[in-house]
Amino acid sequence: MKSSSISSGQNQGSPPNRAPHKSFALGGPTTKLDPRTTAFRADLADVRLADHVFAPHYAAPMAMTVKRSGFLRATSDKNGETLAEIMPGAVFEALDFAGDSAWGIAVDLGLVGYVDRNMIDFAVADA
């Protein structure tokens, strides 16, 4: 008589024996961060926030110089809410580029938002 895996006590569909998982816990209260001043979105966050927010992707900011004045907006839409005007020479830390927009931090203003890509110089700014 052949022995089957069922009669031998083995379950063919179960994973191999593994060491027990180490447990972990999230601690402390959730900190509510302001997206106008903290560079995080549902899909991306500034890598400097990795200890504070969970995101599927993190980006290291690239410091760039604003070459012509323009507006920092809340969305990538050119008709979106204007947060501030950015002047030439200011530093913009870019985190994402999509279409005609760049998303990042207007360092001097301490605000996060979108600018037109042609406003910033792709040469890295002196930080």
C-alpha cells in the first residue's frame, strides 16, 4: 500500500515550516502633517520623511535654482490655487517631474507645491 501525504500527516498545500515571526508594533500617536509644508503625497514622499510617513516611493530632493519668477501652485493644473510667487534665484527642491510641472519644496518659503518646469534651472543649485 502506498502512503499518501495525507496519511503521513503532511499537508501538500501548506508552506514549509518556518520560524515564528518576530512581532512589532507601531507606537505613539499619529502625527498629522500639513501637505502645504510637508512634501508627501499618496504616491511619493521626500526621503527625509521616511521615519514619519509611509509612502510607496521616496525621492531625494534635487536642489534647483528658479530662473524666472512664477507661481507655486497647490496642484499641477495651471489654473490651480496659487500658494505663492517664487522669485528668480530662489531654491526649489524638486521631487517629481510630470508633464510641464515639477513638484517639490520652495525652500525660502517653506511651502510644497507645483511649478512650471521651465521656471527652474536643471543645473543643481548651491544648497
